[in-house]
Amino acid sequence: MHGRRLMSLAALAVLAALLAGCSGGTTVTRMDTDTTVDLSGKWNDADSRMVAEALISQALTAGWYGEHRYATGKNPVLIVGPIRNKTSEHIPVKTFVADLERSMINSGKVTMVASAEEREAIRGERADQQEFASPETMAAWGREMGADAMLLGEINTIIDQEEGDEVRFYQVDVYLVDLETNVKRWAGYEKIKKYVSRSGYRP
């Protein structure tokens, strides 16, 4: 009995040591989602949000906006088209597009319509309603709102590196194109420049 108790105590001691060893490797700290944390110097969520807000602010204070309001008396109807990642790193472009759309919608100065991908899903639901929904609740065909202009753009980067030091330069160019005439109504850009120093660098 005494020997069995010693074996149990020894097993508990080993288990405790293993748990202590496993618990020392990772620390997780929750933080505010608006906090800017730049670990690698690469494009991150803060860059996406700040660039989107800056570009939409530029767009909605440019001359084309006042001209549209004067000519039609209405807010312009916009859609976000392809935003191409021309950099060598992975950039979640869909997140950036969502930030652009959110900034435009929250401005209250434009009307946003669904993207081509989103419209396919909506049209599928509308088609189902024609068969399964009651006549008084089903959505009608031919009532979609057409956009006046499409926002297009691309993300480019230049990287200058020497040993452990690096300068990362991002430029985001966007264009607002009239959907009827293909005329570029507005062009804007936003730049980000980061200096990254890696003190522990070893070639």
C-alpha cells in the first residue's frame, strides 16, 4: 500500500512538471481591435483600415462629387470592382475592399450596391422566392439599382533592404470610372512607408 502511494505521488509530480513546461511557451494578451501593432512591417489590418478611410475621404471631397450632386440632386451610386494586389506578399484584398465599402457606406454620402459575386447569391435567393414565397412577400425581378461608377485599384510596394534594415513602401492607387462612358472621374492614391530594423539579424 505504501509503495503504491509513493508511485502515485511520483506520477503526480511528473505530470505537474510536464504541465509547467507546457504552460511556459505561449502568452496571449487581448487588446483593442483599433490598436496598431506592427510586428513584421508588412501590410496589416491597421494599414487596410487607415488607407481605406483616407482614400474615401479624398474621393468624397473631390470635384466629381459636387458635380454629380449638382447635376442629379442625388448621392452617387457606387460599386467596388477589382482591387489588385501587385505586391510580392500576401495581402487579404477582400478585407481591404470591405474597409473601402464600410467607409463609403458610413459616410452617408453615397449609395453602395452589391458586388458581382454578391449579386449572384442574391439573384439565387430571388429565384427561389418566385417558387416558394408568397406573392405578397417575394422580391420582384427587374428592380435592381444600377451603379453610376466603379472604384478600381491596385496595391504596389517597393522594398529596400540592407542586412537587418528594411524600408517598405506601399502605394495604393484607385480610380473611379463612369460605368456608362468609361471616363475616369477621379484618381487618388495613398502611401505608407515603414522602416523595419531587426537588431538580432544574422546573415
